[in-house]
Amino acid sequence: MNKNKKYPFSIPSYWFAVNICKFFLFCCNSFRFTKKDKFKNKKPVIFVANHTSHFDPPLIVSSRKRPVRFLAKSSLFKGLLGAGMKSWGQVPVYRTGKMAGISVIKIAIDVVLAGWDICLFVEGTRSTDGIFKPHRAKTGAATIAHKSKAFVVPVGIIGSHNAFPKGSKLPKRCHLDIVFGDPIETEEFFSGKLNSQTAKVFTEKIVRSIDELLPENQKALSESWKRFKG
């Protein structure tokens, strides 16, 4: 299988960017990776994480020994930054123009089926206060997992909302941690039919697994669980 056929990127450029990320993170923050080496397999992994700052993608790619790809809005792919993002493996998602009809979920499925690990932020947008918001959870990760039959691994990102909160122009020095949970049990979900209800039930498993990895000050509020279940 030619992994680079549909969404190509430069492997040397990717690892160069990852090393730059590591250097920057070590200079700006005290951080560690928990259980980072537990997924030594050849099967693609879908990492599903909470999202609180611009530091989250660099933290995740810096923690892995295999490339991890992200989907990003196409407006970011402009000029030198855009060229760099494509070279580093980011996959543009178009909301307008002739490419707008291509589903984000289809793109993600294509990337995973090509053999790449991918990371998705289940809330869809950053949390301004660092608190996990399950009621924002999207079922896309469940759909992608069912279609690709990939491992699904919950990720808890801790402290990045303090390091680079939404709206900040400059990062602040603080402690960061990234915790990888155990792969979520998928046998029952994969063997059944995919529909809106089964996707929602599996998404609940994902968000509960993420919530368990977070400290008390970032755990979902009871109101968020009520709204999620509602």
C-alpha cells in the first residue's frame, strides 16, 4: 500500500517539525508523557482527546514514535505556513469551493485506511476554561472507528489551557501532562450496525474514558453530563 498516494507529506519534514515542537515545549514548559509506549502495533490508531489550547497537537505528535495526522481547516493552509503544514502531514478540510463536498469523516477514514494514526478532538473546539465538555462531543470519531476498524485510544491533555489558553498571544510557562488510556473495547460496537444511536453510545464510552484521565479541576461538570445524555 502506498500510504502517500492520496494525502502525501514529507516524512523528514514531519520529524524535523516534531523535534522543533519538542525543543519549544521543553524550553517553555515542564511536561511529561504518561504510558506513551503502550501501542506498539502496526494497526492504525485513532487517538481521541480533549482540546484546550494550540499546544495540544504539538504535545501529541511529540509523544509518539509514529507520525500522527490531524485534520485542519483549509484557511490555515496559506503561504509558507500552509506549505509547511502540508509537508508536516496536516490534512486540509475545505468548507467552501469545489472541495467542500468532501466529507471530513470520509477524509479521516481514508487517512486511517491508508495506515496512518490520526488524532481527533472529540469536543470539536477548544475549551476556554480547560474543563472537559462532553455535551459538545461529536460522533464522528465513532463513525470513523466503525468504518476503519482501528484502535480507539482516549487521551487526556492536562494543563495546556494554562500554557496557551484560547485568546492568548504568547504562551505561559507551566506544567503539562499527556495521558494515554487503554484502547477502548470495540468488539461489540464493530460487530453491530452503525447508526446514530450506536454511534452515540460509543461516543459516550469515549468521553467517559477521556474524563477518567483528567484531574478533578478539568473533569466534566455534572451539567455537562446531563446535557450530553439529554
